[in-house]
Amino acid sequence: MIGDILSRTFGGLKKDYFVRNLVIGLICSALIWVMIDALETRATNQKPFWDMFFIKAYFSLMGLLYPYAKFLYDYIWELIIGDTTYFYSINIITVWFKLFTRIMCWGFAWVLAPIGLLILYFKNS
């Protein structure tokens, strides 16, 4: 029962899609982790160990939940445009839009990922 639910939700993404987005999410988390460490070493008033532990754990969790948040974004985007294919040149606006959407999916993964997991469960049932 529980194994079936876990395989339908967490195992519901294609492997290449999951790995690609997991790597992107973990890179974002690692960059923020390094930035936090750099800022903390220069701080005159350093935060307690447990505060830093929970902050870093939160950002690591965002990296792990990012593939499911990105799945929800792609699912909604596919609902809006359907099977339509758009061809466009790569310009700075397109790059910024892609970067902005990825950062928003990563930052709000704690909200978006549970919805994405529900969609995966019902889609794979």
C-alpha cells in the first residue's frame, strides 16, 4: 500500500527528466549554501549552529523537491499551450524568463511540489 503510493508519486517522473531537474535544484541549493557560508564567515555576530543547520536543511529540501515543482510548472504550461510548438530565437529576454521561472519553482518548491506529487499520483493510477 505505502510502497505503491511512493512508487506512483516519487517514482512517477521519467528518469532523465528527474535527474536533470534534480541536478539543477541541487546546484541552486549548493550555490546558496556556499553564499551562506561566505557571509557567515565574515559576520561579526555568527548565528548558532542549529540555526545554520535548519537554514541549510531547508535549502537542501528545496533542491530535492525542485523536480516535482518543475513538473507542476511544465504540466500547467502544457495545459495552457497544448501540443503547440513555438520556435523562437534565444535572446536575453528568453534566457531571463527561463532563469526566473526556474528560480521561482526552486524557491516555492515547498508549496508546488506537494501539488505536483498529487498530480503524479493520479496520473499514474
